[in-house]
Amino acid sequence: MPGRHSLFWKLAFLLVGFCLLMVWLSWSWGRYMEERNAYLVPYAQATLSGYAADAEHAWQQEGRGGVDRWLAQARSGEHSDMTVVGGTLQPLGNTDLTPVQLRHLTFLRGLEWPVSRRGSQRPWLRIPFPENPAAGSLVIELPERFVPGRYAVLWTCLINGLMPALFTLLLCVGLYRMLIVPLNHLRRQANAWRVDQLGTRLSRVTTLRQDELGELGRAFDHMSERLQGTVALRQQLLRDLSHELRTPLSRLRVACDSEVDPDALRQRLDREIDGMQRLVQDTLQLAWLDAERAPLASEAIQIQALWDMLVENACFESHWPATQLQCTVDASCWVQGNLNHLAQALENILRNAIRHSPTGGCITLQGHREGDNWHLWLEDEGGGVAEGDLERIFDPFTRLEGSRPGHGGFGLGLSIARNALAGQGGMLWAQNTERGLRLNMRLPMAYNHQV
């Protein structure tokens, strides 16, 4: 089933509401127009009642002669047949009833009765005298101007044509604002990417939506940030790599142009080529880690066993005794991750600590559990770094001048380590201690493993 904030429910409510609105409009306005087309309007009822009052007044004042004179005047004014009859339907004037009048006396409507036109014939109405209804009534063929339903075709077109069209237009506007406007924003952002405007972001109106279009907008913004960061990293790596390669290439040019012993020249060439090879490999590794987003193979890793392997390699490379590389993490520390990436990250951190620690210093790996994670930290005795540089040391090609002892490296080790840990759900950050620098690692705990 769609989620609570799904676009499906918004569209369903909008369309159901539109259908109910159209049903209500058809029913309510249909009844209203039916009444308007079947009953006399108040103005017509008042006018006809006034005619009955005038006829009663003429009968009371002048008798039959007054009724005849009033009928002659009223017929010429309304151009409609009428007569005045008594309580037993006898004419109150001096003129007998015509056959047409006699025929319609069998069925006469009241003012509040529904009336309708049958072909070209108009209905006949009986309107009693207002003061003495038993004395007589006015019998009149309904004047043409009072016949209801004169604008029935117009109102039918309005209700069944114009009003549904108007509400359908409003529905289309609502659908456009709900669906097309966010898609237009996405299209504009995609077009901005085509012209390298990677900093373009969607409006908060789109990204704060809780439906599928909001999720799509947030994914677009995240993708834009990732793309912008990747391009910026590539450009930065290219600039830094070209800068780092310029120095060894210059030294190689000087060595080739100078007259030195061939053995010394060969040694110089080997050192410079090895350095450039490591620089290119580390740069490509960092770029690959930043771009790689495929799921890595994950397994349970025992930190103590991994540390013993890394210490053996580190002692061989640095000639440090194993007693200076200590681990207080017990055998119960198992983490979930990719063995190659975790080993590479921890190896880079260890090499960085050895490089910046004084001769005879001690490097310690410690840790404890924090919920579903293991918090590990590697602490050296290198004197630490300035507080403002604790985050900068993870930037590529960052080498701080004079803040820590040691030399060598290209400033890529900690960048590679942070990216390697981030790729398997971990974190890496730095802090100063009384002795030196502490590099903290948070890794997910492994639940299924064999001790």
C-alpha cells in the first residue's frame, strides 16, 4: 500500500473531491433550476395578486359594470385572456364565459402550484379575492412574461457545460501545481547541470514535500551535491597532483643534466620514480574511494587479529620494535566491514602515527563498545596539531608545517582512510590529547561471528 504521505492519496482525494463536487453541483443546481422552471417567481405572484385585488375593488365599488371596465383595461395591458367569477364559477361581469374559459374552469392552478407550458398553451390560474375569497376569484391565462423557464436552455448550458468546464479547469490547475511545477523545477536543475552550474539547488517548496516528488527532489539535490563534490575533488586532485609531480620532475631534469656518477644517478632516479609512483597510486586510490558507491563485500573482522598483522608489516617498514605498538582491545572486538578497505584505512592511520611520533614513542590502539558500534582510537605521542587543523588534516595533500615532527608522505593517507571507513558505514575524526594526536574510529559491530 502507498505510504501515508504518498502522492497516490493526494491524487485520490483530489479526484474523489472533484467527482463529489460535480455530483453535488448537478443535484443542487438541478433542483434549483427545476424549481425556477416550475414555480412562479415572487414578482409574478405579487403582480397577479394585485390584479385580483383590483378586480375585487372594481366589483365592490361598481358591480358588474366596474368588473367589465376593469377586464377590458387589464386585457389590453397584459394581452392575456381573463375573467372574474363568483364562488359558484358564475361570471361577475355582464359578459358570459367563452367556451375556452369554460373548458379551462375544470382545472385551475393556484399561485403557489407548479406550472408548465404544454406546447403553445399557457396555464390558467385562479386567484381568490384577497379580502373576501368566497366572494369571487380572478381567472387568468398566465401572461407570457410570467411563464417560468424562459431561460431554461441558458441555465442548462451554464450548469451542464460552463460550470463543469470551470471546475475541470480548476482541477487541471491543481494537478499542474501538484505535478508539473515540481517536474519543471527538476528539468531546470537538470538543464543547469548541462551548462556546468552544479551549485543549482531546488526550492524548499519542492524538497520539503513528503510525497514521491519531494523524495525525488531531495535525491536530485543530493546527487547535485555529490556531483559538485566529485568534480571539485577531481579538479583539486589534478591541481595538487600536477604541483606534487613538478618538484620530482624538476629534480630528475637537474640530475639528468648534471655530470654525476652513474650509480648515484640511478639511485636518484629510483627514489624519484618510486615517489611519483606512490603519489599517483595514492591519488588514484583516493579518487576511486570517493567515486565508488557500489556495496562492498562485508564480513566480520576481529580488530585484534587485524592489528597483529598490521604491526608486523609496520615494524618491518619502520624498524620500530613491536613493544612500541600496543593494543588494549580484547578479542571480543569484532566489527562488520570490508577487510581490504579496513586494513588499508588502519594501516594509513598507523603509518601516519609512526611518521609523526618521536623515536622511542609509544602508539596505542584502544576502544570500547557504544551501543551497536565499536569506538576505537589510535593515540600517538607526536605533540598533536592546532585545533583549527583537526579537520583540515583529512583534506588531500595537506601537510602541516612545524606542528608535528616527522616528514615524508604526500598528505593523502588520512583522506584515503576517512573515505575507506565512510564507504563501510564508519567514521573517522581527530582530537588532541596531552601526549599527542588521537584518531577516533566508529565502526558497526558484527553480531554473527565465531570466536
